[in-house]
Amino acid sequence: MNLTNRLRDVGLGFAVCLISAPIAIAVTIALLPFWSWVESMSEIESVGHSGPAEWCYLMSYIIILACIYLICWAIRSRANI
């Protein structure tokens, strides 16, 4: 793999991370009933007076990034067959 391909992949990864952030915020807010349920079941502070806790946003962000990574991995592995 040459330098140009590596730089392209790093730039693409950076762009995916930036684009995923607002999506994760929207998903976290949309899942507010789920976070309330998690709080009632586990007694871990998930929803406060100002909305979901920080860890809820982080969890949504990590899950979205993992899903995008798995989709890209599947597309690349099918293209190499």
C-alpha cells in the first residue's frame, strides 16, 4: 500500500468520524425512551434534566462508527473476491 492510498484512507476515516458525530447526537436524542429504560433497569444515571448523559452520546457514536466500519469491511472483502 503506497502513501497516497494511506492518506486517502486516513482522510476518509476522518471524514466518517466527523459525519458520524451529528448522526450520533440525533440517534441518542431519538433513543431517549430507551435511555430512560436503561436508567430504570440498571440504576445508572442515563437521563438528567438536560437530556441524555455523556456516556449515552459516546455509546451511540461508538456503535455507529462500528457499524460503518463493518459495512466498509464487508464491501472491501466482497470487492477483493
